[in-house]
Amino acid sequence: MEKEHIHKLVQSIFEVHDEEGAQMGCEDCGCQLDYIAELVASGADLHTLLPHVEAHLRCCKDCREEFEALICMIRAQNGGALTNAG
């Protein structure tokens, strides 16, 4: 249920770009990148979920590298390869 709530929240944040056809910037993309990475790491399809984010990640090397690193960390943590030290 929590993933569905996060999914709807993230989609609503980016709906403005879909409606206006606006180009997404790094700040817009980065502010929710951790939530998006969590959804994708759990099996969500980024193209279906948020095509404007996917388009930005294709064009922006910095955001794409951060996104890919987040996904790797989440998958490693979910698989038990990483543990929280604390």
C-alpha cells in the first residue's frame, strides 16, 4: 500500500510537466529521485510511470548516474548486501 501511495505522489508532482509539455530540469528531477529509484528498483517501469523523468535521464549524465547509483544501492540493500550501520 505504501508503494502505491508513493507512486501516486510522485506522479502528481510531475503531472505539471506532462500537461505543459515543459522540459524537466535537474532540480525538478533530483528532488524526488530517491523515491523514483525506489519504485524502479521494485520493478516499476520508468517510461510508463514518468516519461518526462525518463527523457531527462536520457539527456542528463549527472542525474542518470545518480539515479543508477541509487537503484544499485536500493537493490543491494534489499538483497541484504548492504546493512545500515547504526
